[in-house]
Amino acid sequence: MSAVAPLLQADALSVEFPVRRGILRREVARLRAVDRVSIEVRAGEVLGIVGESGCGKTTLGRAMVGLIAPDAGTLRVEGRDVATLSPDERRRMTRDVQMVFQDPFASLNPRKRIRQVLELPFEVHGLAGGAERDARIRELVALVGLSAEHLDRWPHELSGGQRQRVGIARALALQPKLVVLDEPLSALDMSIQSQVLNLLVDLRERLNLSYVFISHDLSIVEYLCDHVAVMYLGRVVESAPAAQLFASPRHPYTQALLAAVPDPDPRRERPGRPLDGDVPALLHAPGGCAFHTRCPLVQPRCRASAPDLRVVDTVGLQRAACHLL
Ligand code: SF4
């Protein structure tokens, strides 16, 4: 194992939300949206987080950038426990880890011109004023393929692709090391998706960035990511280097997800078949293995106890949580 600390490391990270009922909004239960997730991202790496809607991937991404405080577990940035940082150190950390949101329209303030949108990170962190800030903002729009003329526009005057480029520029304003990309392409037209994807690939190389790429589009994940974690109802059920996971998925849930994707390689035979039905509501998450209500291989013990995530290959790179492995 490398002696250099991962850029970002989550260790048994959990995030819960209260469920409130009645006029007094009393807390009647807690939903565990992220359940003891342990993952890491190394410098220069792209980690994909995949799973159906409601599997907790967006909540995990928000916890990674500090938008949601975890209820348990540890989050480290370059080896330093975020919970032990002083307020100044934490602000510095938020500069290193930024986020691009799924809906570029909802994430831009409609009452601010693009110039003001891009000025905000500098204002919040007290960085670069006057002519220097102006020059940095012009560099940023050029970096994401927009022109200085876009700076005076309102968000509604831009196309979806242009708005997402602004979202990316805003995330890059403070020169982060890691960007968490939460379904950055899913709100865009198909014709625009490849342009924004190419931009992300180009920026990664030019700026030596690391990404956490949250997506339900497995074709893009296979193309872009070095390592993949598959989530189901808040837990990681399988993780592996991307090439290994796509060539040899081991968990029945991963197999089902991949079986639903058209495979461009006709020689590759994928096990499993696509899933029926939806993910159960988190409030009524099944006991034991949470996947047992949809798993084609379910056994009596699957209902009784939850399997741990453990190594399932000979070199220790692939992990899965299934009693049969
Ligand atoms: Fe299926 Fe049982 Fe494995 Fe869960 S533990 S994935 S229900 S076989």
C-alpha cells in the first residue's frame, strides 16, 4: 500500500436524516441514507459511485464535500480528520474539495449574472480582488469553453450545456484537488452530454484533478472511472477497479445493473439479468441483506443477517458483500 495518504478517505461513514410526524414535527424515526461506507480516492484517480435512485450516492457526495455532516465515521482529506480541523482549516479544506451539481439551472442563482456567480467563491474565501479576480474569472470561462461575453448573461439566457459549464467553472474557481460530480450529465441533452464529458476528461488531464463521479450511467462510468463503488440502500455492496468490475462483476446487484446495459463487446458474456421493480423505500429497508427482496439467488440466511464487504478476488482489489461469495 502506498505511504501517501489518499486525497479523500471515508471510513465507516454514516449519514442519517430524522423522520418527523405530527403537528409538533416530533422525530419518530431515523433514516440511514449512508450506512458505514468506507471508500478512498487517490490523487489523479476517478472514483465512480453507481446505483439506482435512492441508493444514497448523492448524500454520500454531499458528505464528502462537507455540505452534510456525517453522523458517524471518519472523513479524512489528505490524511487529516475533517472533524478535528479548526474553522480556518476546514474552510481551506472546502477549497480543495468542490462539487458540481446535477441540475445546472437549479444550482445557479437566477438573480445573478454569470460574472457574479463566479465571483462568489472568491468573495466567500476572501481571495483575489479587483483586476486579479477579473482575470481569474476570464481564465475560468475560457477553461470551460465559454467566452467573456457569457459573463454578462443571466442563467436563463444560457443553454443547459452552457449552464453546466458555468457550474464546472464555479467548482474550479478555487483550484480544488478533487471535484465531486453529482450526475453532471443526466440533465443534459444526449448531443450535449458528450461535449461536457470530453470537457471533464480534458480538465482532469490539464489540471491534474481527481474526481468522484456519481452516476447511474454505467457506460460513462466504464469509460471515465479508474475504480467503482456500487451502492444499494446506503451501503457499498461491491467495489473494484473499473476494468475488473465490468469484466467480472461478482455481486448479484452489480450483475443485474450491468445486464441492463447494452454491451458494445459482443464476445463478452455478462452474468445475471436486469432487475424487476424499484429499490425499497429506505424507511422500510429490508433486514438482513437489503438486496434480498430482489435477489435471484436469495437464501434463507440472506434474510437473517447482512453480509460484510469482503475481498472476493485473489489480489485483494475486488470486494463484495454477499453470503455466497
Ligand atoms: Fe443475494 Fe443473499 Fe448475496 Fe444478498 S447475500 S446478494 S440476497 S445471495
